[in-house]
Amino acid sequence: MFRNMYKKTTCVLLITLSQLSFANSIVLPDFTSLVEKTGAAVVNITARQNAEESLNRNQTPQTPHPLERFFGIPHGQSPQERDSVSGGSGFIISSDGYILTNRHVIHDADEITVRLVDRREYEAELIGEDEASDIALLKVDANDLPVLNVGDTRNLKIGEWVMAIGSPLSFEHSVTKGIISAKGRSLGRQQYIPYIQTDVPINRGNSGGPLINMDAEVIGINTIIISNTGGYMGLSFSIPIDVAMSVVEQLKTSGIVKRGLLGVNIQPINQQMADYLGLEKPQGALVTNINKGSAAEKAGFEVQDVIVKFNGLDVATSSSLPPMVGTIQPGTSVSVEIVRDGDYKTIQAVLGGLDNDELADENDPTTSKNLEIGFEIASLSDNLKQQLGVESGVIVKSVSSRKVQRAGLRVEDIILQINKVSVESVKQFKKQLKNVKDNSPIVLLVKQAGANRFIVIEQD
């Protein structure tokens, strides 16, 4: 009996010692030195719209789609009476004052103020902004500023530690940490960004701030959270720094961003389609359409080709392809490996061009970009119609006229009628618009924040 008790006691003691030894062998990362190395290069950004130029935001706020729930949402009240102010984060990428942030942090601002951790403040100049990537480049008049080193996202590993610094909920220079949860995420209409997913806690105000690896290098720009509440729930997304720096170089040199365009429509491949096409597993991007006059047509692509490699990079899924194409300049010759009728083949193609005014639906003839009355509309997909509970209509993609903005039309509104005529398509809307007499008001019935309302736009 005593012998058995001795054996049991010895066994428990050995297990405990083993667990203690294992625990002592684990070295958790020390973020204190990382903050000391990088914190000074992170800035707080305040964007102000002067009252006389502010948008008409005294309406009922619209509930954003979960995939488009960005941070730094303007919180000014009664823009006709006071300035509208929004906030976010950014970081310095060169000692002479270039600063990187998100476009939505500073978009439409009349004044942009940058504040460093040592409380110094500078008025910032907007060098350029890119809607497709949600990136903006600022410049302050200063020298010898602290700088964040740029990392290499090609070496990122799932599960590695990362850290974020920013101004969540206006609490400046807050530090949070977590791990990389996934790479190459595709979200909504931002098809040119292979987002980095992390579980780093970030909230409103973190937007534009850096995601930093354990080598004190910036590897991403914290941009989006997916949440039902607007707060952190373990799903945070960052723009890879290599994508951002490609945009930066173009904004510096030309002020606009151009992206390569292959000219194909693609879809994912499931197991049944993989079996039919003779693929070992579901992989690649299945070509469903080739646009006339495109680089793909000139190079000899065919419908039902499966793109499995692009310029030496594996195309794991259909969502992997657009970011690869978009990072290459128009006019560049690329090699594309395809599977056609079970055989592998390499095609050389010279990419066409796509500038920053042409977003995800660049080949969609139902998109209108230059309505003379001052806003842009696009057709509704069947899926979006179902989500919104509408049978027809068009969606507002952007508003460029102050008069239209003050009338109350907002981005993501659904236009249901124009002057009592139901809106079925972009083409039909434009036709009805031409029928409105000069100097007569344009009366729109729109669905805004889940409710229908009339908006009247006066013509000069």
C-alpha cells in the first residue's frame, strides 16, 4: 500500500516538475522595448470640415454594412452651426514628413492636424488619396522626424505576434497586441487588397495606425473591423504595407494610382467544378468572361481557362488574383499559367490600365461615373437587392456636389424613384434624368438608413 502511494506521489511530482519546466521554457514576447522603438513615429490625426463647407449630416445616421464599418467616423453635430471633426491615426514613413493613413480618416477635410507623441502639432498637406485601397499620403513641414521601418509581408506567418498603436476612441497612443489570424482576406468591394486578419483589439480611431511585427517593422495599416456592435470583437483587418507603399510611390510621383488590368471575369472553383475540369483540387480562378479589347483577349485567353499562377505566384483562389494584377503597372508583360482542357499552358500578356477612379466594377456598363448633377450611381446586384429588401433601384456610390450633399443624398442611399418614375437600372435612370425640364427640381425617393424619404435637388 505504501509502495503504491509512493509511486503515485512520485508520478504527480514528476508531472508537476515537467509542467513547470515547460512553462519556464516558454518566453512570452516583451512589447515594452517594441513600443520604445516605434511609438514616437505614430501620430494622431484630426480632420476638420469647416461649418460652411460641411455636409448635411443632421439626418438620421445610416447603419453601415459590417464589411464597411471603418473607424474615425465624423462625430460633429449640426454642421450648419459648428465644424465637423473626425479623428484617426497615422505613422511617419520618412524623416522629412511623409505620413501614411487611411483615406476615410481625412476625406473631404478642410484642415488636417497631425500631433506627435511629444505634443508637437503640424498642419498637414494632402499629397494624394486612393479610394480603391483607402490610403492617403500626408506631408508636414518638418525634418529629422522619427520613422517606422517598413517590413516584408511575404514572410508573415499565421500565429506570429503583432502589435498596434493608435488612438482608439480618442485615447491617443494606445498599444494593443495579438497574433496574425489569416492572410489574403478579400472583403466586400475592396478586391485589390489582400487584407491581413488579426485578433489585435482595435476600435474607432485606430484607423490609419500601424500594425507592427516583433522586429519593430510596420507590416500593415489597421483599417477595418467586422463587428455587429461597432466595437472590437476579435476580427481586425489591415492593409499589407507592400500594397500601401506601392500606392505611396504613385501618389508621390503622379498624384494618381494606376493598376494593371487583365480583362477577365472570374469565379471560385468548387469540388464539382474541379472534378469536371480535371484539377487535383479546387484551386485557381475560373475565367467566365473575356472583355473585348482587353489584355486577356489579345493574349488568347478563353472562357473556362483556369488561372493557377500569375507572374510566378500561385493563385490559390479567385480572390487571390485581383490583388496580384492590381499591384503591377499597366503596360507590363506578365506570364500567366493556366489549365485548359486538363493541360497546363503559359500565356504572355501585356496588362491594360485601371486608374484609381475605376474601382471594383470597372467593366460594369451599368455604372455611371459622370452624372452632371453631381453624383455617381451603380446597379444593384440580386444579392444586395435581397439584403436590402428592394426589387429595383440604383445605389449611390459617391457625391461630388455640395448642393446635392446639402439636399441630403448620401453614399449607399438606394434611389427608388425619380420624379414619380420607378428606377429599374442606371441606363433607365439616366434616361429619366434627361426628361426633367431645365430649372425643374429633381425629386428622388430614396431608401436611407432603412427608411424611405424624398430628396429634392434644385436645378440652377
